[in-house]
Amino acid sequence: MLLGTVVVQSLLSTVNTTHMKKVIFILTVIMVSLSLSAQEPVTNKTRAEKKAERKELKAKKTKELSSTIEKAMKTGNYVVKADQIRDKYGRMIMVNSSSNFVAKRGNEAFVQFGPESGFGPVGTGVAYKGTVSNYKITREEKNGYYHVYFIVNCNFGTITVNISTNPTGESADARLQTSFGSPISFTGVMVPVLSSQKLASGNNE
């Protein structure tokens, strides 16, 4: 009889332990679900509300970019980073913007295009550095486009630069005419240049 009592108590203990584990597990799942539900953003927005939200974010981004480009123009520190280059025949190739650019920083200018561009000496990158003269900048009243003109004076000649960009800098072109070669055009984006930013090494100054 004593043995039977011990067995029953052991079974009851096992049942109670298993039951408690199930209860704890269920409660834990409920708490986690409630926590996640509280963190989920409201997604039941109407199509019009979503459209208005996207429009507001776009307007904010445009305002920020326009302000950045305006400051860059006023300080004269900016760079056109090209992802496309065209030669005088209009032939276009895609390039790496990190090694293909036209930059102005203060009274210095930098022009560089890398070996993957297909222009210039085969197997070599070309980098020019010089001082800026005849600097002119205008802005269209209607669409806010900037137009910049300046001459880069290098040891071996000059480079005439004409830059056009939309107010945000997201669509920029730089047309170059050298006194020693064919014209070339850079197409890409314009961004500010920091005073401490390293640019072209000027191996053809």
C-alpha cells in the first residue's frame, strides 16, 4: 500500500510539473506576441495618405540636396563625379565615379579619368591639376539650374570647363575642352568637396 501511494504521488508530481511548464510556455508566447504587436507600426494607411507621405519625404530630400548644392556653389567647393564619359563623337562608356571626376576647390581645379574609361594613354590613368581663372557662375531663374565656366591653367596648357547641374546636383554635366587634345564630357552627379578631401594627385600638372 505504501509503495502504491509513493507511485501515485510521483505521477502527480510529474503531471503537475509538465502542466506548469505548458502554462509558463503559453504565457511567454502571449507576452512576446503582445510586445511585438505594440512595436508594429500602424499600416492601415490609405493610398492617399501613403502618397502624401512619399511626396513629403521627396520634398524634404529635394530641399536638403538643394541647400547643400547652393552652399557648395557659394563656397566654390564641388565635384562632378562621372558615371558616364563621352568623346567628341558622342560615344559613351560607363566609368567608375571614384576615378572619373571634375572638381573645384577654392582656386584649384582637378580633372581625372581612370584607365577603365578607354580614353587617354592605354593602361594609365590621367590626372590634371591647376589653378582656376575666369571663373563665372550663373543660375537660371525658371528651373534653378547652375551654369559654371572656368579655365584650368596647367603647366602644359589649359582646360576650359563648362559645368551644368540641376538644383539638387542629381543631374550634372561637365564639358571639357583642352588646348592639347579633343573635347570630353562627364555626366554624373555633383556633390560638395570638403577642404580636407584628397583629390587628384596631379601627375600631369
